[in-house]
Amino acid sequence: MSPDGGLSIVGTVLAVAVGCAAASLWLLLPRGESGLRERAARRFGMLLGAVALGLFVATGHRLGGVGEEATFLVVSLVAVIGAAATIVTRSPVYSAIWFALALAGVAGVLLVLGAQFLGVATIVVYAGAILVMFLFVLMLAQPTGMASYDRVSNEPLLSAVAGAVLLGLLTLFIGRLSAGPPSCCAVPTKAAALAGANRPTDESDEADAASEPAAADTPNTPALAGTPSAAAGSSPTTHRPSPPDMLARDHVARLGGELFGRHLLAVEAAGVLLLVALIGSIAIVSRTPPEERLEARPRRASA
Amino acid sequence: MTPAPLVLDGLVVGAMLFALGLVGILARRNLIVMFLSAELMLQGVSVSLVSWSRHHGDWGGQMLVIFVLTVAACEAAVALVFVLQAFARTGRLDSAAWQSLRESNLPRVVDHELPASDAEALQFPRLTPAGVQPEIDEDEALEREHV
Amino acid sequence: MVDLDPKTLLVLVPALPLAGAILTVALGRLLGPRAHWPAVLSIAAAAVAAVTLLVGLGREVASSADHDHAASPVELTPVTLWQWASIPDAYQPAAATGLDLGDDLAAKAEGLPAAIPFTIGIDLRLDPLTAVMLAVITCVGLLVAIYSIGYMHDDPGYPRFFALVAAFVFSMAMLVAASNFLLVYVFWEAVGACSYLLIGFWFRKPSASAAAKKAFLVNRVGDFGLAVAVFLLWMTYGTLNFHDTLLADGSPLPGILGMERLADPSGYVAGGVGTAICLLLLLAACGKSAQLPLHVWLPDAMEGPTPASALIHAATMVTAGVYLVARCAPLYVACPAALTVVSIVGATTALVAALIGTVQNDLKRVLAYSTISQLGYMFASLGTGTLLGFTAAIFHLVTHAFFKALLFLGAGSVMHAMGGVIDMRRFGGLRRVMPITAATFLVGSLALAGIAPFAGFFSKDEILASLHARGWPDAHTEHHDADPHEGHAGLDLPAAAAFQAVSFRSESDGSAGGADESASTFRTLYWMSLFTAFLTAFYTFRAVFMTFTGPTRVPDEAGHHAHESPPVMTWPLIVLAVAATVSGWWLFSTHALADFLAATPSLTAPAVAATATPHAFHLDLALQGTFAAVAGIVLAAAGHFGRRSDGPQPERYLGPFETLFAHRFFIDEIYTALIVRPLEFVAMLSAWFDRSVVDGLVDFVARIPWGIGAVVRRLQSGLVQRYAVAGALGTLLIVLMLAWRLRG
């Protein structure tokens, strides 16, 4: 973005946004209140949350056109608001429903980012399978009405502060990405490293070759590298255009080729993992003697 | 190489989801909501990975997300089995029901008395009876779990 | 007679009882009722050796005296058993170090070598004084041991008693044979320890253990004096040995009581330091010999078994003080002020103890106070500073050992027969029940009272004579001028006249005023001693009449015990009675003891020897003494027979004094108020401080981790989400710190 002066303004705004986000989370999390206090707290919390989101959006990065910007804004807002609602709702069923909404938002974000398969897979697998499993368990185990433990949180203040500080840190470092890595942690691109060895022919190979070691050599610092100051033979300062194969029409076919080509072993292992999880679940469940299962009936009122 | 604004915004969204998921795990006491929050964190990570994949033009990020998805499914299965076991032991989906790791001379942490909830018991609609009322065993009606 | 080398015999005298003690300790339980054999046999062998030494040395003294008409010092070269300590260059005398110690010490220090090593060897010496003491110790010890076979017959601590008696004989023998002040100190303590163990023999009785503690603590006060005296002696004379030694380079180091220093007219330090040494030694002697003000332990020491009382508190241990002063005669003679103090202490103690003894109803207590009183006589005699005074004191020591041991053993016999009762008001007329005991007790009492021809008469007469000689010097000077050589027991040096300058009786030294002052003091002391003789006879015969005459009354505790003691107990009584009868007359008439003792190197010092007088029997003094004694007996008899009841009751005649005497002049109460109570208070404060402050501090330090833990422990609530929050915050903190470092 802009040089350091602008970055400090951004930093201040981000700090304020983080503070608002922490306060809003704290207010929104269930704290065992009821009545007027609770409603007032929730409303004020929502207000603060909106303010925080607004500030985050304000410091966001300008995309290409209004349409793209609006799309991305809408889906990301859906995701974030759905996630926030998931964690602050008192009833766990509502929580699951909001989670579904968040999933929808996430799928939208993924689609905007160009991951067509994943966007759909998120909906199918998560919302279709995993969420339904959660709902089944809730049906089995959730007491009617609101349990006492749903109305209270564990350390609301500290958790909100932890989450907000984490968010602030991450956003700060993400913002720094545009400024480049600090002097200590510059990582050369693969292209620079293989400058003498390999002569990449087309842009896609170059892109492939350049990004792999960068992803592999990422040091454990927030100022992630991957933004080398010199790239072999391409313009370094402007952002690269998206590689054409990802956004191609046969995206899924290419993804399939990549998956079953380079990552075949991992696919097999994942299959084995699924099998093991399945057998394991059954084994754990079947070991419980029948009389112990559900011996304590779910309470009718708050437990 | 500076990432594209889209990528950066995608990273920010991923970070937000991750942070919100973290807050949910740390703060909420219902085991199911805790696991939902864990899934939220995984979503955040997925978004970040896809953003990076978009930035580098590399399939690696998306591959990882596929496997994350797979593992999340397995994890959900096993975890929910555990939640049910925990529920069978204590009769509650409360993470604060499990406190035996505390120091031997500390008392159990007990919730202070909560004010009465003003959320009324949900009134489910009652349909007008059409036809013959089926015979409902009282015991069975009581035994049936409710949401 | 065993014909052994004297040095071997000298070593055997202490070594045999030590072996006996060790054997008794090792085999006591095994031997059971025969546990007395090792101790008795070893003491008997030691007695034989001691008597052999005495006889041999006596022959040597007699032969040397025959040749020279004078007593030359006779001593055996000290036997060194082994070198205990040797530190080279331990002492640089004041002259070398430039310390200002005053004229006496500076003058003395000039004669010392530049650097003196500190060497202590286990040296044993033999000279007439030592020989006499050894003989007395071992013989009385043997008789007491034999007596104890019967007395301690049924006691469960039978082997322990004999082990202690043998150990005591060893310690006392070493004390009198040691040739070194440090060894004297060591065995001074050792006899104190044996005394403590024997007084507290029946340690389960609270009064016995309390009495033992009291004895030990009071003795400590005296031991402190001895320790400081040893330090001063070392500083003044550069050595602690009695005998002369050689340094490494061959130059001589004169011992404190060695021949070299004794022959030197200015060999001994006078003035402040010298007087201090003498007074400190007197303090030590007061502690051990129960003189004022440290006499309080001896009456309480009667809690121990009677044979122990007979051995330790009558015959031997309490005479260690007398021995010490006699041994250090040259030091005392150089400080006339100290000598006067010795006499005053002795005579006062004698009087006070006799006064207290007149109202005691416990037979053993009477004898205890009598012991204190007789020891006072010995000190009074020592304090005259004349050769007659020193030898009279030792003579009285010997006779006192015999008759006091006899009296104590007789009291033990009575106590044994009366089933442990010793209060004279509860029994009477025992001469019909135990005739032998009564007869021997009567002999001992006559000796104690000082009736001719029993032993006490002669020794007491000599003491009174020495006091008289100091109080009325003119009366005795005539004797001296008239017979310069006949029967002279002094050192006949051509320059004897030169030493008259340092003798007391000369008026030419210009300090006529000083001589007159001391003379008046000694006059007072003489009359005090005469009165004390009267009291001695009185209370002794009061005890005799109360116990053995009148209607026969036996207390209930006696049971079937009320009969004469078995022969093992009566034979020692008889032997001692014979000794008490014969020894005085024999020793006096032959002047054997006086001549023998005059050959002791300490007493051949010119300053001491110059005070020698010819042996004269002072009839006037003898009559005064006998008159006092007879008056006492008559008064006792009048009191007893006149009333036809429990015995003389001096309470009626004394009036208010009776309370004073009965409460022992309230000395114990004064000590309790002045010393014991403040110490108890300090101890209480210290205990409080230790408990509250010191322990409190330690506990506080111990509670710090507990406190920290109590606070930190609350973090472990068992709620996993709280742990997760902590983990998350911690991780974020680390990330923040890293980010801070990496910015820019």
C-alpha cells in the first residue's frame, strides 16, 4: 500500500478495530445475565461488532472493480457474521444453523478465490454431512430449554482478548506483506534459487517452480516471505496475474489430475484414515455396556 | 512479490474466521459448540490456504484443503463419539463437568446461581388432531429425548 | 615387697585401677554378684604399689637426711608416658612482643627464651607429697571398696558402682601424680565427673540427680578459676610443667616447680599477676574442697551412696584442693596477701560449717559439715605460709582421711541397719544393736574431736600451733634462735640468713607494720579455730549420743535389718579405727611425716624452708585445744543426758540463731536469688527467642513455597478451557515479543 506513514495510520485504525472487536465479543458472549441487561449488552455488542467490521473493511484492499468488490464483500460478510453468530448464540441448535450460514459464506469466498471444486465440496461435505452429524448428536443429548452451561462462558474476557489480539496480529502481518519481508527474513524465490540450474520455459512452470520452495521454505515468522524482491525474469513489483490454469474451465479436471497425480499416496492414506476413523468410532461405541449408555437422562429443564 | 489485493483480503477473512473459532473454543462450554468452533477454525485455515494457492498459482494449497476436509470429517466422527460417551457419563454436554484434573485440595468449580432465564420454554405448535389419536405409551413419551 | 623399678610402680598405681574400671564396665553384667573383683583387686594392687613407693621413698629421704642433717629435695625424674601435644614456637614472651604487662611479668619474661614451644607430655612425678597422697588414696579406696561389697549388695547398679570407684581412684591418682598443670586440670575435671556420677548414682531419684548437677555446676565455678590460672601461669612462666625441661636447642626451660626455679630467689612472680594466680588457684580449691563460698554442694552430695561419700567427699576428692595449694607453696609464699586470704577463707569456713553442723539432724549431714569444717582447718593451716603450716595441713589431711572415712562408713552401717533411715531423731541407743559399729564410731568421734592420743589431736594441735606462730611470732622466734640445728627440719644453707629478708617473721625487712597486721589477723583466726574445735566436739558427740546412747529405738523401715553389719563391712571399720588411733601418735612422735614432706621439692624452696621451726610440742596450745574439745563433749552430754529425751536440743539455747544455722546461713537461698533465678530468666528469654524468632523465621521461610504454591495452585482448576486460554495468551505474548523485535 503506501509507505510507512500510511502504514501507521492503518495500524492505528486496526488497533481501534481490534479493540472494538474484543469489546463486542465480550459483550456478546453469554455471561449468565438475563433480562434487560442481557438485551442491552447484546445490542451494544452488535453495534460494536459492526463498527469493528466497518473499520476492517475500510482498511481492506481495493479490488479491481465495484462488482468484484461488492461480491467479495457480501460473501465475506456472510461468512464472518455467520461465524460470529455461531459462537455467541445461546442455543446450540441455532449455533449449528448459523454455522451452516457461515459455511455458505465460506463457500462463496472460495468460489471468488477461484477454487470451484472446494467451494462446492465445502457445502457438500461440511454442511451436508458433518453438520448433520452434529445435529443428530444435539438431538440425542441436548436438554430442552437452555442448559445452564449454555448461558455461561468460560473466561469471556480473556478469550475475547485472545481472539482479538490474534486477529490484530494476523491482520497486521498480512498488511505488512505488501511492504515486503524484514531484512532478516528474506527468502529467495525458487526461480532465483534455480537461476543457474533450470531455464523455465513458460510462465506456468515458472510459477510452479517459483512458488513451491517459497511455500516450503516459509520461516516461522509472521512476516511471511514469498515476496522476493527479485524474481527471475519477471516484473517484480506488480502483482502477478492469476495463473491461467487455475481459472480455466477444466479447473476440476486439472485439480483431479493434480490430486491423483502428484498426491496419489496422500489420497490413499486419506482413504485409510477414513476407514480407521470409521472402525474406531464403532469400536469405541460398542465397548460401552448398554446400561451405561444414556443412563443419565437429559434433563427436562435446565440441567 | 506482493500478493494481490484479493489474496490479501482472502487472508484477512481467513484470519477472522480462525480468530472467531478460537474464541468459541475457549469461551463456550457446550461441547458441540466447541466442536463447531473448531470446524470454524478449519474453515479459516482453508480460506487462507486457498488464498495462498491463488497467489502462488500452485495447486498445493487446494490439495491440502481437500485433505483438511477429509480429516475434518474423520475427526468429527470420532469426536462426536467421544461427546456421546461423555454425555453418557455425566448426563450433560458441559465441558465444566470434567474437573478431575484439578489440584486435590481445590473444590469443584460450581456455577453461581443464574438468574431465571427469560427464554420461555419453546412452544411447539400443536396440530389439531385429525383422525384417531394414536395410543401413546406414557412411559415412552417420557423416555423420548427432546431437543 | 615387690622389687620393681619405681617408675614402673608409679605408672602402675593409676594404670591398675583404670584397667579395673574398664574390665568392670566390660564384664560387669557377666560377673553379676562377683562384679567387684576386678575393681577391688586392681585397687588392692595399686595400694600395694603405692605403699611400696612410699616406703622406698621414705628410705631414700631418711638416708639423705642422715648424711646432711638437712632435707634435700627428693624427687623421681618424671616419667613421660607419651607426648600429648607439641606446638613449636607457640609463645613469644612479652619482652619479644613488646606487650606491657607490668613490671613483674616483664622482669620475669626477660629470663625466658625467645620462642617457646607448647609441649604437653603425659608426665608422672613422684615426690614425698605425691607418695603420701597416693598411699592415702589407694588405701582408703581399697577399704571403701571392700566395704561396698556388703553395702551395695542388692543394688541393681552394682557393677557400675565399682567401675566408678575404680575410675575415680585412677583419676585421683593421676591428679596427684601429674607433673603438668594441664594434666592437673584434666584430672581435676575427671574427678569432678566421677563425683557427679557417684552422687547421682541413683539417678532415678530426682533429689540425687539434682544434687549431682549442683555439685558439678558449683565445681565448674572453681574450674573456671583453675583454667584462668593455667593461662596466667603459661603467660608468666612460659611452661606448664612442674619439672625442668630442655628446649630443642638444648637450653633449659625451667618448670614452674622445677629445681632450677625453686633455687632462684626471685624465681616466682609477686605483685598483681602472682596474687591473681594464687587467688584463682584458691578459687579452684574452694570449689573442689567445698570452702566458702562454694561449699554448698557438699551437704547435698550426701544423696549418693555412703561409701562414695566416704571415699570422695571425706577422704580424697575434697582434699585435691589442699593438695593443689600445698603443691603450689612457692607461688603462694611469694604473695603474702594471697596466703592471708587462704587462711581467712579456711578459718571462716571452718567456723560457719561448724555452726551449721550443730543443728543438723541428719547424721550424714553432720558429717558433711564436719568435713567442710576440717577442710577449713587445713586451709587455715596452709595459709600460714610456714613449713609447719604446710606439713600440718597434709598431716591433718592424712588423719582426717582415716577418721572421716571411718565415721562415714559407720554412718553407712547405721543407715544400712536402719533400712535407709538416717534421721537421728528416729532412732537411738544403737550400741546394743550394733556394738562394733558403735565402738569404731566412738573412736572416730574422739579422733575428730581432737582428744589425745587419737590421731586428730596431734594434727589439730599442729594446725593450731602454726596459726599461733603467725599470730604471736615472738613466742616462736625464741625457739628458732635457741636451736639452730637440732632436729631442724629446714634447709641448712649457709645463706639461710639472706633469705630471712623474704621470710615473714623477720622485723628487718622494714615492713614491720605489715607483719603486725597479719599477726593480728592470725590472732583472730586462732581464736576462731579454737572456738571451732569446741563446736566440732560438741556436734560430733551430740550425734554420737543421739545415735548410740539412750533407749533403743528402731524405726519401722528397719524391719529385720536391725543388726550388726556383716564382716565385710565391719572389718574396714576396724582397720580404720586402728589407723585413727595409732597413726597420729606414731607420725607425730617420730616426725616421720614432717621430715618426709619437708623433702618435697616445692617445700624445699628457700622461701618456704626458711620458715622451718624445730619440732616442738607446744603444751600450752595442746591444753587449750583439749580444753575446748572436752568442753564441747561435756556440753553435749549435759544436753543429752540431762533431758532424758531425744538429745541435746540446741534450739532452745540458740534462739534466733537456730534459724540462721538451720537454714545454712541462707547461702543457698542467696545463690538462688542472685544467680539461679536470673539465669532461669535468661534461659526462659532465650527459649522464647529461639521458639518465636528463630523457629518463626525458619517456619516463615518454609511457608514461602507453601504460600506461593497455594496461590499458583488455583490455576490448576481442572477446567481444560482455562488451560487453553492461558496457552493461547502465552503464545500470543511470545508472538508479540517476536514481532516487536522484528519490526522494521
